[in-house]
Amino acid sequence: MSEAAFTWPVRVYWEDTDAGGVVYYANYLKFLERARSEWLRALGIGQAELAERDGILFVVRRVEADYLRPARYDDALTVACRLAEVGRASLEMTQAIRCDDVVLLTARVRVACVTAGQIKPARIPAHVLERFAT
């Protein structure tokens, strides 16, 4: 597993904010999801392909988030994710959202591997685990 964090840029749009121009709390979860999805894509792992070829999906099982500072309309954010732990059927990710050098949010996200049809726990395929090791 790489110690380096993967980062993904996100711009805050008007639709992401509340009436005060501050990012609505649930939208931070969308930003975290985008970074995790792009991390998988950067590793050469397509989620649609995993569902079709391997019959599995990655789904969020648990999120612990600490909201430290607000993001505002038009902020340029950087969303980071780092693989902290790999199990047979789950991943633990640490994530952070920053604006410039200021940390706005930290999170720990447990992602489960499940069957695409029945949504039951499934082992992470070997070819996916190999990508995580790079």
C-alpha cells in the first residue's frame, strides 16, 4: 500500500451551499465519495466493470467525520484519501478536505465489498488487491 495520499480537486458550486453560502454538511460526503471513486479509477479499477465482470460493488458501511471549518461558495478544495487498512471484504480509508492549507474536514470511511445482486459480503478479488499494493 502506498503511503502517499491520492488527491482530487473540487470546486464549491452554489448548489453545494445553504442559504448562507456555506457548504451543506451532507455535500462533504459527496466530495469524499468523488475522491474515492477517482482514486479507484486512477488505480485502473472501474466500478461498473467490477459490477459487470466480478459481480461486486463497493459500498459505504460507516463514516466518521469531523467538521472543523466551513467551506464556502467558490472555494477550490482538495479532497485526499489514503488507504489505511485492507481486509478480506472491506477497506478502511482516511480522508481530508482542505482549502489551501486549512483542513476543513477529516473522515474515516469503512467501505464494504458486496455482491452486486444480493448485496451480501464478498471477498475483494485478488486482481483488485494487487492494485491496492502498488
